[in-house]
Amino acid sequence: MQEPERASAGYPPVVDYTQVSDRQLVELALEGRQSAYREVLARYERPLFSLIYRMVRDRSLAEDLAQEAFVKAFQALDRYDPSYKFSSWIFKIANNLTIDHLRKRRIDTVSMDGSPHAMTPADQAQTRLVVKTSDESPLEYVQNRELGSLIECAIGELRPEYRTAVLLRHVEGYAYDEIAQIMEIPLGTVKTYLHRARAELKVVLAEQAR
């Protein structure tokens, strides 16, 4: 059926959701377009899961928390302020949910990998932090993967707030002001968290390198 015929028949116009902005996607979702909700999931399912997994280090728990984060986000979609980046808004929901869980459970923060059964090898490959350089040799590749593993373990020893700040800054690539929005803290506190986290990481990495 061609587009004019769809419109005259009362069908909503066909939309290529992969080409619309996040803000437009929210508007379409609020109109009841289920495809818009599915596109939100497609865009943010992996990034949110990756962040949450790095925080809780358990695949099953990360999946549950990510699902809960999307439920909360979709329920509050009409309260989204389009003057803010949608990615910051939905990451804030996921971060708050994860931090609340960590505070309640007070899980140990020794290893980023957690249980050896927490993730499949494919998932580990997708979420593992790798330090990569251009034109690296096979030996350099292995060394960089090992360094990435050491860094992940070191990040896992940080307190949850520091861990979140480091992951958002150095893994997700958010700017300081965006991290402040996501974590709902002053900009100066973000800088303090990152400064202290980097200092602690240096100590932990130095100990691991011995």
C-alpha cells in the first residue's frame, strides 16, 4: 500500500525510526507508536546493559536492572525534558537504580568480572575494556587486552559513585556537565570524584603490576 493510500485509510505514516532524533522518537512514542519504543530499546539496550554490568558484575542482575530501568523510563517518558539530552536522562534513571541496588546490597567490589558464569564469552568480548592502538602487533594486542583487564579490575574496586563517574567519562565518553546531570551532583563534585578515582586507580594498578 502506498503512502497516500495509507493516510487516506487512517493509517499512521510510515516512519524510518532509525533516521529520527531521540527527541522525535520520544514524541512518536508518546503518540502510542510501539515501533518508537522498540527503537529506543535498540539504541540504548546495549549501552545501558554495559554500564550496569560494569557496576554490578553479574549478567542476570544487570539484565534485570536494565529491564527495570527501561520500564521506569517508559513510564516517565511524558516527564522527559527535551532541553536535556535523552541519553543523559535515560542513563540517569539507570544509574540511580543501580546505585540504589549497590547501596542496599553492599556487594563486594573486588572484581569487574564477578562470577565466571556471569557472562558468556561473547558478552565479555563486547563489554571488556580494551586499550587499543593503531597498527598494533599481535603481542601488543595481547598486552593491551591484559592491561584492559587490569584496568577493569581496578575500576571494580572503586566505591560505586567513583566507579560511575569513571565509566561515564572514560568508557561512555560523557562530558563533565553531562555526568553531573546523570549523577545529579554538582559539576565540582564530578571533578572531585574523577580526581579521587584516578588517584585510587593509580595505587591499585601499581599494586597489581608488582
